[in-house]
Amino acid sequence: MDKQQLFENIKRKKSFLCVGLDTDIKKIPEHLLKEEEPIFAFNKAIIDATADLCIAYKPNLAFYESMGVKGWIAFEKTVQYIKKNYPDQFIIADAKRGDIGNTSAMYARTFFEELNIDSVTVAPYMGEDSVTPFLTYEGKWVILLALTSNKGSHDFQLTEDVNGERLFEKVLRKSQEWASEDRMMYVVGATQGRAFEDIRKIVPNHFLLVPGVGAQGGSLDEVCKYGMNSTCGLIVNSSRGIIYVDKTEKFAEAARKAAQEVQAQMAEQLKAIL
């Protein structure tokens, strides 16, 4: 999926919502534990309930890897289900990979060849040769960690060099030498508020993947005010605030209602550019 196709989906659905599939076997409704594949059963119900309201799904690999082989099978089945039934959805493997070149090449092969996923989150700490193997796949996206939503982001990402350049700003500037806005996005946490202004000065046209709205306390209004551009440029993720709002047999209906509320807010925000 290219950048224009992504924007067309945003315009058509009046939404830039990404539903995070952070599926924890200990948090899903109890009645699903009787299913042969409870994680996939949960994901399938959430996807069917929200697909017309969002433009992306983001399964976080940690939740699947924690269950070993069964988790990987559930992850693969989830990806296959989305691709078969909702081919307009942008799929993000939230894996935060990044290692020396030959290892990154194997990670890239996993997600882009074996699983044929649209994009993967990548950690930039090891530099260019840890990222570029992911960029050898035409039509696939790297989503690079830039300024994250967690409290610990201040430990490194906001540190300044002698010229006053913060580390996340250096990541944004340097990584533009590796790929254009048609191949690379950035993770910027919703809790960072007006920092979106500074980020847009450096990457005015890139898409930003924005976690942290909802359970983590990020403000959608602030994200849009300081981060939206003429092609929207935002994919805003909500995980717990949608998938875990109800633990009864009506969990999928409740998830849909939560997604509808977010989508309605997004439709209002999009009026400024559509």
C-alpha cells in the first residue's frame, strides 16, 4: 500500500484510526478460553466489529511471542484473516526490531516475505545498516521509533548534543537520508503534545504512527492540532481503550462502540483538510 492509497482510505472512511491488537490471554473474556484458538477468536471478533471504522491494525508481537508457537500461529492467522477479508487495511507488525545488517535482513524476510505484512516498527539505535535491510522491499514501510509515549523516553530521546539538537531530532534528520516519505514513517507518542510542532518542522510530509491516545492519556485534539498535515499524516493507535472495554460476551459490540466514538472525533478533525 502506498501513501496515496493510505490517504484515500482515510478520506473514504473519515478515519485515521489504527486498532492495536495487544491481545493478552489473561485479559480476554473468559468464555473465549473454551475456544480451540482463543487469541484468534478474540482478534477475529474485534476485527469484524471495527474494520469499517479504522484504516489499520497493529498486532504487537510481544503479546503473541509470550505464548510461544501457539501465539505465532494466532498472529499468522490474524494477519491472513485481515488480508483475505479486509484487504484495504494497512497492517503494522509492531515488533521494534533492529540489529546488525544480516540479522535485520532476516527480520525483514520474516515480515515482508514470509508474512507479506505492509510495515514493521524498527528501532534506530544501531544506525543505518540496521535499518536499510528493511528498505530493500518495494512497497513495504519502515516505521522508525522517534519520540515515544512512555515515561522513559526522556532518558535518551530528549538529550541534547553540544549544538542543542535532541536525539529524536537527529534520528528524524539522519534517517531521511535512507528513505523518503513514501517508504518511511515515524513513531511519535500522543503524550508528547506540542513536540509535534518541532517534529513537523523536520518531517512535514511523513506519516506518523501515534500510540498513546486513550489508556495512556494522550490528547487526540493536541495530536491533530500540531501533527496533522494536508494528507492527514497521522495513524493514531488505540489498543486497550478499544479491545478491553468489556469482558462479557458483548465485548465485540463494546469495542465497536468505543471505535465509533474515536472515529467520530477523527471525522471532525479531518474536516479541516478534506
